[in-house]
Amino acid sequence: MTWTSAVPAAVDGLLAAFRLSPDLAAPVAVRDGPVVTGSQAADVVVAGWYGTEQDELAVEGQDTPEGLGGGRDREQFAVRCAAMSTNSGGDAAAALTAARVRVYVLVAACGAAVAADRTLGGAVMRATMGAPSVRQVPGTDGITALVEFTVDCDAYSGR
């Protein structure tokens, strides 16, 4: 039997969890990977994010043999994600504060979506939110607060 990874199903399960969350409904745009669109959405959540051109990893992990009997391998991987919110209202300080508060509301909604289905539709044994980092980026459309985070997964490979 051919070896298969749980990563594709996990990313699909994560996207489904985000898209089913009422707190991430439109006008929030939920995207699969670093898709560039003409969207004017102020709030965006991305699964399979890779923040910079120099670092294009969407998922990072490792496989470990599980036992000596030739069974399935244990996969542990982190799906990189991002939430971002752009605010252009008021003065710069107020816009920054509003964007930062809003982006953490989006991250909390992502965490709630993962907590509601820790198996990501049966793709993994357990998924949990990983450590976040925040960037605050001024631009021509206002200020964007961006939180990069991982969804850490524990699964078995297919065989």
C-alpha cells in the first residue's frame, strides 16, 4: 500500500471549520493559501499562509516511525495560518487600535472553530492552536494588523 499524508485532508478540514464558523462569515474572507484576489475585504483569514517570499512554507512537520511492525507513521505538523484586519477610519492611533482588536477577534474565532472540531473532520487525531505573532503594517488603505499562527496537528499517515 502507498504512503499518504494527512496534510491535504487536514488543510481541507481546517478550511471547512473556518468557513462553518458564524464568527468568520461574510464579510470575512476565508482563503485557501496565499491566493491573491481583487477582494476589498477588510478582514481575511488564510489557511496555508506563508507570509514572505523568502519563506514559502505553508505546512511544516515531521514523520516518525510508530513501532517496529511497519505500521503507519506518526505525522506531526503545523498548518501556517494568518488573520488580518485593515482599518482606515479615524486617526492613525485609533485605526491601529481598532485593527489590532479586530484581528484578535478573528483569531479567537479561528481558535473556537478548531476547538469545536479537534479532528478537523476526522483528518487528524488532534488539532490545537499554536503560538501567534503579530505585525502592524501601515499602507495606503490604512493600517493592517496581521496575526500569523499555526494549527498544530497530530495524525497518522495512511498506508
